[in-house]
Amino acid sequence: MKTVLFVCTGNYYRSRFAELLFNARRPERLGWQAVSRGFDPSPFNPGPIATAVIERMAEAGLPMPDPPPFPRRLREIDLQGAERIIALDAHEHPPFVDAFFPAWRKRFVFWRVPDLDRMGASEALGLVDSNVDALIAELLAL
């Protein structure tokens, strides 16, 4: 099984939704799974995952892990185990890559899904949704 690694700042919201959505929608024959991590998870989050993610998964009738794991910090071993590495924001995340994992810069693909300070949750999760569907289609075509 190949792995796609979704990375965002805190592994609380965007990357978690991408991971859950990818794993829920991927056809069995795809041969890929998703995991997610964060560059700088906060210990001050109110719970293990953003409420907006839980609500969006419920609205779509998709499963949630019970209990959901808490955010996980990105480590080099995570990068080594990933066939594809996707950071969720082309504006916000390149400085994190350059500061923490500069040798891996060329392996990152950057989507354009801003955090809550620049875009509402509904619109941002909608962008994740469409990007995940496009990624699954791309991987099926390989």
C-alpha cells in the first residue's frame, strides 16, 4: 500500500479532513492510504480534531475514528514513508518546509487551502474535498 501524506500547520483541521476524506472515498483497488501530520501542532486545541471536520464528515455520512487521534507532529520518518507529500497551503507552508525539512522541499506538492484566518471553514473544506477527489482520480489513472 502506498501512502499519501497530508501536512498542515497543526494537524487539527485541513490535513485531518484530507486524510479522513481520502481514506473514506478511496476505492479498494487504488492501493493507496492517507496519513496526516502537522508542522507545529498546538497543545491548546479544544479536543483532538476540529468540530468543523467532525460535522463535515457526519454531513457526508462518512466514518470517523472513535476516538479520533490527537494531532501528530511531522517527523522525517513520516516523509520517508510517503510516496506523495501534500502540504495544504502554498502560501503558509513553504516556510515551514524550508525551516524544518529543507532537503525534502522538492517532494512537497502545495495545494491552495488557506487556514481559518483567511477563509471560512465551509469554503476551505470544500476546496479540500475537490482536491481529494482530483487526487483520487489522478491516482486511479496511473
